[in-house]
Amino acid sequence: MATRVKQEPVSPTSRDVSSPPPGVNHNSQIVEREQRILNLLQKSTKAISDKEILLEIPDLSPQDRATIINNLLQKGFLDVFKQGEKLVYKFKEPSCPSKIKGADNEEKIVYSIIEKAGNKGIWTRDLRVECNLDQTTLNKILKKLESEKVIKAVKSVAAARKKVYMLYSLEPDSSVTGGAWYNDQDFEAEFVDVLNQQCYRFLHQKKEAVKNCKDGPIVAQNMASASSKDVWKYISELGISKVQLAVQDIETILNTLVYDGKAERSVLADGSLMYRAVESLLPPPGIVRTPCGVCPILKQCSDIGSINPNNCVYMTEWLE
């Protein structure tokens, strides 16, 4: 009679410890391929498509590709854009603040686009085109980020109903607010006139003070000249401005005096600008009598686009 050998049950711990548990190989493969895709994104100067990813990793399944892309999105390493009918991916440095950590991918994309716009901000329509979200979803995200004080909406002087979005901590560019010459989107014409008069008065006083100079015309001319910083200091000490003026603001006013023929501008060897009052030989050109003469966004104005003379409320008021 043959003897049957009793088979002992195999204990779970008796499995070869050198063999990894199920799924470990696949997970490590995902990590390795994620790093390869990240390296590919970093090396590329433009956005890459799924086709280029497959050229790098031919045996990458659609499921694994989606997993890796989602992982990189959550970590903030890439942006997703729609190019025609396909999606493309571009590397970015993760820079989301702690306030929006845990936000979904759509919120992070909207934040990154607004961040890139800097202190000039981005219009809602342009934002919608870039992020490729419908208006309802975008409005919901913007309201959430505004309520959390991550971003803010700023009215633009370019259009009465136009708002641009920028990071909450940024100070809007003067092309958005109009700088010191605007108050709640209203052009402060009287304030500009007062500054114009006081700047000219300062230069004229310096000119009168050297009329009896006996050291020659060149010395007299140098003594009658003043830098924009000198004029800025004089205006600041007068205390006629309720807002903090910068030297660049005073240079804008001084330039209107130059255009009016009331002053001349010279450049020193170190690049600094000097201004001197002169007697006007001709009447001031018409351009400086119009709102365009002191408009801070004149360079953006054209016959097409949202900033144009036809829609300019200041031009309309001036013509009336």
C-alpha cells in the first residue's frame, strides 16, 4: 500500500521575501515613468502632446499616462492647454501659495494664468480663452479666490466696465489705474493743471534768480536747470498732492511743459534729465491741449481694440 505524503499548508510568511507584493512593480514603474515625462517637459521649450510622450515611452498605456499627468498636475509641475482638438502639456515651476493648496486643478490653472499677468492683470475674456473654462465655472472660481483674498479685481481706466484680475498682494500698474492722474476712473484735470503751474513756477524762479549772473551763459544755464528729483522734492514740500507722487509722475508733468514750449530738456553724461524754463517762441501744439497730451495709456490707444478714441469718455467730455 502506497504511502501518501501529507502536504503541509503553506504559511503566508513562508513566501519568498525577495519577491515584491502584488502591485509594487507597477507602482515603481509609474514613479520611474513619471520622472521621465517630467524630464521631457523640462527639456522642451514648448508644450508637448500625448504623441511626443508616447515616442519617449512607447509602451505607456492610456490609463498610466492619465495617472501620471494627473499626478503632475496635482503637484503643480505642468499646465494643460487645448491646441485644436488635442491637449498639450507644458512644464512650470510649482508656485501655488499655501492659501490654495488642496484646490482642484481648474483653480490652480486659473491662479497660474493670473499670476503670469503680473500687476497689469488679465481681462476676464482673455482669462476664459487661456484656461478654456466655461463662464459659469470661471466665475465660480474667481469668486472663491477673491473671497480667500488670493486675487483681486481692479477697474481699468481703459474702459468703465472692464475689470482685470491680479494677485491680491500686487499694486496695480499705472496703465490700469491711470496712476496719480485718476481718481475712481475720473481724470483729475484740475490737479494736473495745478502741478503743471507749480512745476513751471519752480523752473521760472530758478531762471529769474540767475538773470544777473556774471559768470557767463553756460554757468547761468546750468544754474537755471533742475533735475526731475529737485522738482519732485519741491512739489512734495508744497503738500498740494493728496497722493504720493513718484519722480516719474513729475517727469510726466515736466514733459508736458517741454511739449508746450515752456521748458527744455537736456541729458547729462550720466543719463539724468535736466529741465530749464524757456520763453516760448510758438504757441503750444494742439496735441498737448487734448486729453491725449497727458494720457498715461496713450501708447495702447489705436483705431482698433478696446482702447480707442471713439470710446474715450475723456475725449467726449473735452469735445463737449
